Amino acid sequence: MLYYVSGAVTILEPALAVIDCGGVGYGCRITAYTAAQLKLNQTARLYITESIREDAYDLYGFISKEEQHCFQLLTSVTGVGPKAALAILSAGGPQNFTLAVMTGDEKMLTAAQGVGKKLAQRIILELKDKIGGSGMELDFSGGASVAAPVQQGNNVALATAALQELGYSPAEIAAALKGVDASASTEEMVRYALRAMVMKG
């Protein structure tokens, strides 16, 4: 099993990157999000998800474990193949995808080529508990609104669960959410934390 490949980027196209590992070029299918963070002839590490079929052996490469995790969640949904998953992540990256599922934002998902309204609804339905945390309920009936919290801490819990799904540790999340407005919505808290992490990095 390939966990990641690391080496010089010898070929870089919008949907393909070739990584030279000891003289062997690994061709990886990538998202626009990953492509934007790669540079030709510079060293890069891509986390790999393999797809082995009778007639094909494909490698899907991701710049972060967070993006890889989102890809794996998407391809677990009935009717979502690797091509559609790559298109969705290309349209908004892992952070916007996570927010789209949390807030029931069908428009963000249907912005991806080949993703219709019914498929977007299925993605939200099947993944909202996995991303938002089982036992934590989101109201998707109102489009992009999040259900009003019963307790003030609920939005913090939802934001924390979403950030954990993106691969951040409890310590990183606690530091990123420090100082956040307690009355903010879950989406605002996640955006606040992601901005804090980007600035810190």
C-alpha cells in the first residue's frame, strides 16, 4: 500500500502531477486545490489513495491528509465516484466542502462539474453526521442555516467536531478557537479557526 509519495514534481497539469521518487515517476490524479499548491521541479509530498480495478490502477494524490479524508468520505457516498469527488474538492477545497455539508449548502456542491441537485442532497444527507459528529444535529431544511443551539456551547462542539474531521488535533483546535465570539454560528467559528491556523502556519 502506498501511503504517500515524495519527490520532485516533473509534470504538472490541472488534473495530474507526476512525482519522481528515486527515478520512478508516479502519476497522481489531483484536484485543482492540490495543483495550486504544487510547483514544477520542486519537491512535494502527496498523500495517496489507490484505486485498483480489473482494467485500471489509479493513484489519487492530495496535498494534505485533510483533503484525502474528504475525498474518502465523498467516495463512500452512493453515486459519487472518484471523478465527481475530485471535481467537488477542486471547486472549493476541503474546508469549503466541509462547511457546505455542515450548512446544507447545495449550491457549493453543484458548482462542481457533473454534480446535480439530487446528488448534492445525498452527499449532505449521508455525510452530515460523519462530519458534524454523530449525536450532534444540524438543521439542513433551511438551506445554509444552522439549527439554533439549545445551549451556547453547542456551536463550539459542532465546530470542534468539524475541525477534527479535517484532521486537526484537540490542542490545535482549542488554540485556534481561543477568543472566538461565543455567540457566533458554527460556520463562523470554523472559518475563524481555519483563518487562525493559516496565519499561525
